[in-house]
Amino acid sequence: MNRFFHLLNYLFIALIALLPMAAQAQIVSSHGVFDPDSVRQDWSNQPYFSLYKDNYFVIGPPLFNGKPTAQNTNVKFQISVQQRLTNATLPGGTYLYLFYSQKCFWNVLEESLPMTDLNFNPGIGICKPLFVKNRYIGKLSMMIEHESNGKDSIDSRSWNKISFAGNIMLTPNINVAAKFWIPIIDGQNNKDILKYCGICQASAQYVSDNRRFSAGLTLIKREGWDLSYNTIVELAYRFTPRENQCIFLQYYNGYGEGLLDYKVFKSQIRIGIVIRPKLFSDF
């Protein structure tokens, strides 16, 4: 456990170390640069109800671990929203949010079209926009999360997390993110979930100058000192410069893609459509 908290400390220090580098960065849109005043106003005036993580609908087969069948070629979709709970800015320049994400695995090629796994992920927490040398460079978040699959008996999976996350713009085209959590595992059938679903994660994303193409890589570190990661690679291309709808390709390699079969290794590639938040895609 001491090693675990040492690792969390190192990740936090690494994230803070990125701030001086990011001071030279600024977010750009298809129309130009977001200056600090406009970003502050946007945070204060944004709709109370908005997107949180990527909202996508993708379908595809396994890539390396087995022959494609009706059972392992499935649809994966995610719905993710957030609700701002306060009208005014809280102390420290923060905002209080309620979060909700739902991820589903749907075997549409089978005769009865069963939804094999449904994961619920509500949370509540605070977000703080970051400004360095009068430039907007990203945000920090702290939240309490719950994740479960809503099943009972031997199929029940459940755990809680106190999560700390940061999204930092290194350049107008590159942003990095990190997230680590203090786990509170209450599920009787998933006591070893950290070995598969991980203890922290980091990601990097590249966005083209015209803001239409993006490529991202996420590494989720599984518990232990070996180099064991769950890997997510994502490519997206916007239909038009002004829309947030994209053609979307996602590749998942590792464990813990869904809660029910979190111990099962998956190597799955899927394609479909994604709708993304305005500034950052959380995870």
C-alpha cells in the first residue's frame, strides 16, 4: 500500500511539473485563440447540462484474440453528461459538478440482441480552470466516483474511487492528461479489480491545425511494478470544422474494458461515431 501511495505522489508531481511547459500553450478553435477572459466567461455562462466524456457508438470484432463471431463482435456505446450544480464560482475558482457516464456492450449479431454488460458511473466533484501567465492551459478535477454493473449475486461488480485528474495543453495541437485514484472496493466479487482495471492512467492527444483530425493514446497502469497496461488508441475525423460529430475508430487492448468480464483479456477494434465535448474529452 505504501508503494501505491508513492506512485500516486510521483504522478501528481509529474503533472505539476508540466505546468511551466504548458504556460506557452493556448487553446485554439477553428476560428482562432480562446483568450483567458473568454474562457472564464465560458465556464461561468456555459449550459448547466453538457457533455462530460466522449459519447460514442461503435461496432467491431476482436483483432488478435480469436476469430470474429456473433458472440465477440459487438457494439460498445457510451453516454456521458455533466450537470453544474452552482451558479456562482466557488472558493479557489472552482465549480461543482454532478457527473454521469454509462457504458454498454451490446451483442447485436446474436438472435435476441442481448446487452451483455451495462456499467454505471455516477460521480460528484469540483473542477478548476487553469491559467498560467494569463493563458488558459487546462483544468484540474477532484471527484468521488462510483462504478457498478447493477447485477446481483456472483455477477455483481462494484467499486468506488476518490479521483484526481488534470488536463494540460502543452501546445495548441497537443494535450496530455493524467488521472489517479484512491480506491474503495466494496464489491465482494471484485476484490482484485486493481490488478485488471488499474490504479492510474495517462493519455496524450494530437489535434490537427484545422481541428478536424485527432489521434489519442491512453495507458491505464494495472496494479504492480511490472510494465502492464491496458491500452486505448483512438482516431477521429470531424464531418465539418464546426461540428463536434466525428467518424471514430477505437482500439482496446487489455483487461477491464467492462466490469462483468474485467478479468478477461480483450483486443477489440471498433468503428462508429463520436460526439465530443467542446474543449476536453475526459476519461
